Amino acid sequence: MAASSWAKKWPSLLQQANISITDKQSEQLLTLVSLLDKWNRAYNLTSVRVPEQMLSKHLIDSLVIRPHLQGKRFIDVGTGPGLPGLPLAIVEPDKEFVLLDSLGKRIRFIRQVCHELKITNVTAVQARVEDYQPEQQFDGVISRAFASLSDMLSWCAHLPAAHGKFLALKGVHPTDELAELPDFTELESVHKLQVPGVEGERHLVIITTRG
């Protein structure tokens, strides 16, 4: 399935982004794009319509936060069609990921991908983040194009463990949003991300809760 012409650009993108993965993981990621392209025609899961663009805008854009994942349990809130959770779960099989979204069609897609690619470290949950009560909190709460920082932190305040962190993928440096962080949080760091094939800036904001 991954032998499509658009897949030929994948090795170069990985090299440009300095991402090292196994051949099997690479094949799984390309199959993920094929499945997303197929489902997208019927279910409108993403506004990115071209598989070649999905390589950068979805796969690489997800994988660049991999070095910042500390711990074992993560939740991707407002995951959409499993981004960045599915790519991260593929390349980090020893970590656990809960992928949460309120729309059933997105959760059905994620479950189908996990079935076809034999991904065993993902739990797909259909729920509003405010209503989701996990049995165990998370080392990291991840969001990508989900909400403002203030809303994300307020809605997700019950999700991180005591040492847990919020990891928010943003475009331009969110100066205004950072000035309005809730009192129970504090900024740890902001990382400018290099995402080959994607125009515009990308940043990862890491926020901790006050002890």
C-alpha cells in the first residue's frame, strides 16, 4: 500500500527532520496516510486532501515532538483522526496512548487503523475532555490545534499526574496566550520546531502544574 508515488518523498522528509525510525515503523506510518486518504474521501476527517501533504503536515508535524515525551502514559486530547497520537504510538511502542475525541467517526477510524496496523498501545475514547475521568492520570497531556492554551489547561486540569506536563503544539509563538495562563500552571519551555514541507512557524509549548 505504501508503494504510491507520493511515498517516495518520505525518506527525504525523515532525513531533513532528523527523525530515525525502523523500516516497519516507516511502513506503518505510510499505511496510516493511505488509510487516512481513503477514509477522508467519505468521512472528511482532515482538511488536508493530498497524501503527499499529509506526510509533512500530519506525520512529520506529529513526530517532531517525540524527543519531548517524558514518561510512559500520554493522552492526546481532541485527537481528530489520531494526530499526533497515532504516529507517536507507532514510533514509541513501549509508551501508552489514550486518543480522545468527541466525534464517533474519528474514533472509529482510529480503531480501524489500530486493527489493521496491529497497534496495541492505543486506547481510543469517544468523550468530551471535560467528562473523561481516567482511572490513572498521565505523564503528558498532548494537544494539537485543539483550543487556546487557557481553555486547554482548564478543561484538562484533571488529567496530568502530579509530575505530568501539558504539551501543546502551536503555530506562531503564542505570546498573548502565554500571558493568560491559569494560576495553577507555569510555563516550562517553548521549543521552535523544524517541520520540513510545512510553511509557517511551529512551536511546542510545555507547561507544568504548580506543586
